[in-house]
Amino acid sequence: MIDFHCHLDLYPEPARIIEGCSQRRMYVLSVTTTPSAWSGTRALTQGHDRIRTALGLHPQLAGQRRTELPEFDRRLSETRYVGEVGLDGSPECRPFWRDQLEVFEHVLLACSSAGGRILSVHSRRAEGDVLTLLERYPGAGPVVLHWFSGGRTDLERAIQLGCWFSVGPAMLRTKGGRQLVEVMPPDRVLTESDGPFVQHKERAAMPWDVEVALRELSQIWHLSSSEAEVRLFANLRTLSQGTSPQ
């Protein structure tokens, strides 16, 4: 199984979750919300070679933590993965919109200058603005749009830009989410949990809850679960070849 977007450091007992992922031989991308959290989060997963830690600065924290951009720059050479980054156009985030733009553009420029990174990108209620900046920095690296919830026009624009998509059980529970996934190229889709922020069965979603998304994708793609899993692993291999290892 693959969880390409979760917040391992934000679970109450991250060591237990990490061990559960390892026991299930999962491939996990552990995203961070601030550059200062990256080194500690990476240390949590030492010895777990199927878990990678992404360097992030979440758009919801851009107003408070843009001062950590120098730390982002210092750490960027130590990782192939960047996330969670992006823009959030929700009403509560609009007051610091300029900070978000400054942070996201800085991240994209830094990734471009470093030869590209694999990015997990947040775009809630800001899909058009995210895509405009991605067009401006095509060298930033392969972009995986986490829980994309824009309209059909923005989705088609993202596909034309070569974006990837990570989808989880919460997204696939809704009619609108399923309709978007039906349009996404199957060879550019990965599964995610977004745990522990997302609820699954009245509890925090666990990385292995991506099995629910796998089953839903198998139906959408008209494949067996095992065939869908083979496709997802092939997708991960293709994506992982998108940048040079550090």
C-alpha cells in the first residue's frame, strides 16, 4: 500500500503508527508543516526505508512561519521531497494571502534552482492560482496535487500541466470527488490518507486506511484490487524517477 500524504509527526503516538506502516510494508510520504519540524520528523523514521519525509511549509501557517524560509533553503539539499506546500483560499486564510504567495513562490523557485523536487501541493479553494504559479516554475519538479477539489476546467488544466494527484478515502466518499478521479489519468494517481487530520470511521485516519481508496479506485478503473495495486506501485516507481537522488 501507498500513503503519499500523511502527517506522521502529528499523531499522538507516531512511533506506533510508523511501526504499523513498516509491518504492512507500506510506502509512505510523511509531509511536514514547517521547516523546523523536518529534521525531528525524519529522525522518527530512521531505519524505515520505505518512509520518506518531505520538507514543508503549510499555506495555513505561511503568515506565522514565513520567517522559516531560510531554514527551508538550508534543508532543501537533504531531501528529494517537498510538502506540504501550496495555497489555501479558504476565508480564514485569505487575510495572509500575500504571505502565502511569497512562501509558495519562494519554494517553487528554490526547487527549480535545486534541479527539481517531488512536491506534494495543497490547493484548496486556490486551484487556479496554484496552477498559474506552477506554469511559471515548470522546473520545480513533478507536482502531486493533494486532495484536489477544484472544478473540471482546473482539473483539465492540471492534467495538461502534467500534474499528478493523490486521493484518499475522504475524497472518494463524495460524488464530486469520485467524478474528478474518474477524469484523472490512472497513470498519474496515488493514494493518500491525510491522517491524522481526516476522520475515518469516527477516528483519525491511519495510513493503512488507503486500502479503502484502493478498493474505490479498482472500481473506477474496472480492475481487481490486486491489479489496481500493481498500477499504483508502477505509478510510484515512475514518479520516483522524476528527480535525481540526493
